[in-house]
Amino acid sequence: MKSTGQPYCAVILAADRDINDPVANAAAVSCKALAPVSGRAMVLRVLDALADAREVGVRILVGPAMTSVEQNDELAGLVRSGQVQWVAPQSTPSSSAFSVLQTLPNDVPVLLTTADHALLSAAVVDHFCTMARSSGCDVLAGVARHELVAEAFPGTRRTVTRLKDGGYCGCNLFAFMTPQARKAADFWRKVETERKKPLRVVKVIGWVAVLRYLLGQLTLGQALSRLSQRMNLQAGAVQMPFAEAAVDVDKVDDWLLVESVLAKRQAEAPQ
């Protein structure tokens, strides 16, 4: 059953950040999005989850290069048939997101995710989108409690933002709910441009928030409030109850983890 609200337009960032991506190299494919997981390209698993989600309508794939798309018959077929729209990527993920957002109608909510979200499911997508829709916020990010992720995947290393009220892992799920939300993509673009210059990043985010974070005095709510002030909009977070929502394939160890998770699920599935 489809959502009764305006369907989300799903934007999937699928271009490699670096020329020599380690996962692509290990999988012997031209780009990370085509790395097979349990015999199926990661990007196809993401597109499957979005197709099955009741909250999602249009799917827009940003990258990889068309030469890579054409190396996978199923992916090329989805693009040729118009079931998936393809656009060329920009130089960075934030620039790609910003560029696509400028082409979409202001009244369409947008879900942004990545092609390396190999454990993404329709249930995860619909939970995030439903919570975002009812939040009243302009822009939201999905996060998961670190203890939830650590319990589900012991021994694996995830990036953790440690705040006063706990540790959080990002989930590569972002919702742009209003016309004002486009400002957040521009803000992200500015931060990413300066990411190798810490002092300039601090200037963009704000000294007060950075100092409170370093002193262990910043809560998630306070961080979101500070970001809202900097961007002049309402930023929010959806705390995801799914540990797998925080697993993306940034490195070869992540790829092997996802393979093991899917192999276990297949072995436990009813015959």
C-alpha cells in the first residue's frame, strides 16, 4: 500500500569519491556501486528497496558514469526504460545533491541515500520517510544509537559521533521536506569544500558548537538546534531502530560484513 502523502523522490548518490576506490578494486568492477553483494550489485539492492517502499515514487540515480551503468545489463535496462532516471554526477557528493535538488519541484519531498547502502530495505526506508513526514522539520538525517549497532554487529568499526546523551552513527538517509531544505544542501556543499581545512569548517559550523562538542557538553538536540540556527531552518533527526541502517560499504571490511550478514539471512530463511 502506497503512502497517502506526496511520494518522495528518491535520489541515490552512486559516483565514487576517489578514482581508486578500494571496494571497487577488491571486487574488480569499474565503480563501487557495481560491487556484488551476495551475487547482486549493491546499487541494484538499493534500487530494489526503494521500489518496494510505499513512500517512494520517482528514483533518480546520480552516477556512476554511463560507461559503468552500461556494464550492468539490469541497471542499464532500468535506465533505458525510464524506471530509473540517471543524471551525471558533479565533482563531490554534496554538489551532486545540490544540483539535483535545484531541478525538483519545491513541493516534492526528497529522500537522499547512497548506492553503497547494501542492507537497505523497504521497511527502513518507510520508517524513516514516515517519521520525517510527521516531524514538522525542513531537513532530517537518520541516525542510530551506537550501542544498537555495536550489539548487532560486534567487532565491527563504525564512525561514531559521541555526544553528551550518547553515541550516534549516521545512516546515509536524509530527507528534504520543504523548499527551505535546499539551504541544507548548500550548507553541506560549503562544509565539504572546506573539509580538509579544519579551521574553516569550524568557522562554518560555529565555534560554540565545536567547543561544546569537544568538552562533551553537546546533546543531539543542542547540535540540531545549533545547525538550525546556522542554516536558518528547522533541522531534525530520525532515530532509527534498525542497526543495519547504519551500515554502508565504505571499505573492504564493510563489504565483507555485508556479505556475511546476507549469507546468514539466506541460511536462516525458510526453505
